[in-house]
Amino acid sequence: FKKESAPRELLDAVEEAYRHLEPSFDKAWGGLAKAPKFIMPSVWRWLMRYHHLSGNNEALTHLVFTLKKIAMGGIYDQIGGGFARYSVDQYWFVPHFEKMLYDNAQLMTLYAEAFMLTREEEFATVLTETFEWLQAEMMSPHGGFYSALDADSEGEEGRFYIWTATELKEVVGDDADLIADYYSVKEQGNWEPDKNVLIRVQMEEDFLTKHNLTKDSWSVILQRAKDKLLQRRDKRVRPGLDDKVIVGWNAMMVTGLVDAYRALGDKKFLDAALRNMRFLENELMEGLTIFRSYKSKRSHVKGFLEDYGYVIQACISLYQVTFDEYWIRRAEALLGYVIDNFYDERDGFFLYAGRDAEKLIASRKEIFDNVIPSSNSLMAQNLFEMGTILDNDDWKGMAERMVDSLAALITSEPNYMSNWGIAYSEIKKGMAEVVFTGSGALESAREFLSEFRPFALAIGGDKGSKLPLLADKTAVDDELTIYVCYNKTCQRPVHVLQEAVSLMA
């Protein structure tokens, strides 16, 4: 691990925030020490950036431990993929079985970034299985994603997901004893009488040693069992489905899918992201007006700040992995619309509902991050990143004033200001503008983006580009040429990706 240089002001701020956050770590089970336990993705994404800036390995250790414990718990659907809303206990054991799109969208990003940082195989498995669940249970025929799955089926919470020991044996057959041990299934039930929530309490290597199994042979047995259990479960009465398509949550998933594509390189993630975005544009946007939701037809309710914010973020994400300038121009137009319709010049923050929204909706501003980051912290990020890509100092200045006015809270209350902490770090560190031109520019950028690079934006294209950062960046004889720039000041061009990475450090 090689730290990037950072201003002392930023290093002091993130150290102070970490001092406030670290005492609440649950060292035995991961996450934060309380019950019920929500995963709080932006807290752990902030922690990755703190580690990146500080080199503090204890922070990284707790992050990896937390994400592994979550993936082993009942809060993660062990055979079907996807995450429940929260754990009712401190062990990630018994979930509130409801599955929300917004949780799973953020967890795609969280596990993708964690995989980029650590290359932990288990994190890649979580991404793949969660994507399979999304496709099977949450995707509309047109490419939009539904909002939620209920906790109940047949009038009983969790009935769809739980197993008796007898049913497990019947389905899995000869492998039943191994599978029961792996998922902690008990004859008497591990949750309620006869009822088992599938969880893992043994680390994989310990389980393999205990049963004298190789990793490859166990992988075959486990996948076979998962397939059989899933086939049986698919015959059960399903939980209720909330089949509304909400713009903000879908756009959040677009970014999650792009991040999974960056991490794993599998085009199925990008294809799903683009299909979802086309659905949103065709059905839920009219010019620059976004409508909040769709259920057989779009609602008349206009989008809120989070809807615009997440669509802009999704456009920025899509641009970096495609170099299709349509996405940047779309983000630029939407950002201008948000400033015109949501911005309050008196305090420098954004209203949750636009000025043309129904008057019944109270005019309020969303500041504190929760399970979903606050829409103002999201807009601070969007302003700074778009200001960097389009060389717009006004937007960057707006973002800086937003984080400066909250700086004391960002460092003293990291649990409730975690996405603000991410925005603060980006703004105070500055984003590297890494420009790719010439032959193989997009492929080189994709390789660059497959590593955890939280303070860099990939920009690229050909001679026809109108983006200011590409205006004078030429490739000699069409050879791959990479420029690493900060605040529009570029270092010497290089032709090998690793040299560009070295210049960043």
C-alpha cells in the first residue's frame, strides 16, 4: 500500500473523525456496537478512504472483518444473494427479512470498492450473487428495478427464507451433513423451534480443515447444494413485492452496477446499468424534469433532490467507464437545473423538493446522512466532481462552502456525517484528473479504474471532444498517452499506465 500525499488539514480532520468513530466498533462481530444493526454503507466507504489517506491498517482490518461477518450472517441471503434491511441482533444473525433496493444498490458499491482494495474472493461472490438476485426477483421486463420485497409471506415473517433440518436433508441428500454444518442448521432450529436461518459461523479455511476438503471440491458441493435449495425455495409462496420503480434508488443501482463492472470487469454489470438508465430516461424524464416513480405509468409527482442527485452521480459513473460524453452533458444540464430549482442562496444548501413541487410538500433540507446519504452531501460531491471535469470553479466553490460550513460536525459526528466525510475528503484532497487519449485509451482507463482510486476521475476521448480537460491533450502517432493533472496543471505525459499511477502517488 502506497499513500498518496494529502494536505495536513485533511489528515488531521480524518484522524479526528476516526478517533470519534473507532470506540464504537464491534470488535467481536464487526460493524458498530449496537442492536438492531443497520449496515450503514457510507460509514465503511468513508473508512476505506480514511485508510487510503492514513495508512492505518487497523481501520482496514475492521472493515474487512465487518464485511466478511455481514456476508456470513443471516442478513445476507446465503443461497439467493441480496441483503435484508437490518439485523435485529448484534450478530448479523436474524434479519428483518425485508429487502430494499436502496440498501442493495449501496452494498454493490461497498463490496465492489472493498474488492478493488483487497481482492478478497468472497466480496466478488457477494457481488455476483446479489446481481443474480436482482435479475431474478427485482428487475422489471423493461430494465427498471422494483423497490422492495416484504419480510412476510403467508402471514409469517421470514417464512420464505427459513429451513427445517428435515427439509434440508430432503433437498440436499448425501451432502446434508456438510451443508448443515456449514450453515449452522440444527435439528431443534437455530432461531425458533425447528426453524433455521442459514448463517455461517466458521471461517471457510477452518471449515475445510475440519472436514478435510479442498477449496475446489467444496466449491462444487456447495454450488450444487445452493442450486437445489434455490430450486426448492422458488416453489414457495413469495414475499410481497413493491413493484414501484423509484428514480433515485434505480440511479443509485446504476452506480452500484458500474462499480461492480469496474471491480470484476464483467460486461453484464455495465449492460444492466445502461439498460436501467435508458428506462429511466425514456419513462421518467421529460427534458430536464424527473418524475419520482413508475408503476405501469409514471407518477405525476416530480423528483426530489435525491432523485436528481443520484441520476447525476450515475451519469458521472457511466461516463468514466464508457467515455461517452453524452453522460457528462446530461449531468451538466441536470446540475444546472438543480441549481436553478433547488438551491437556496441564503445558506448555500439545497431544498429537498424543488420550487415547482406541489405546495403540500414541506420545504426542508436534508443534511444528516443515515442509511441513505443525505441529498445535500451527494450534491456536494456532484458539484465538485462535475466542476473538476468541466473546469467550473463556481461549482467547486459551492461544494467547498457546503463542506466548510459543516466541517466541525463532519469530524465530530462521523457516524451521522459519513458521506459528508467522503465529500470533504474529495474536496480537500482534490481529484486527480487522469486523461487518457490515443490507441487503447478506454481499455487503459478501465484497467486504471479496476483498482481502488477514490481521489481520481478518468477522462478520455478523441480529438473531437469539447471537454476542457481534453482540449490540448494529444496523442503522438495515436500512441496511448496519459496525463495526470491536478487543478488543471498536468505532469509530463506518459505512455504506460503504471507510470501514470506512480505520478499520482
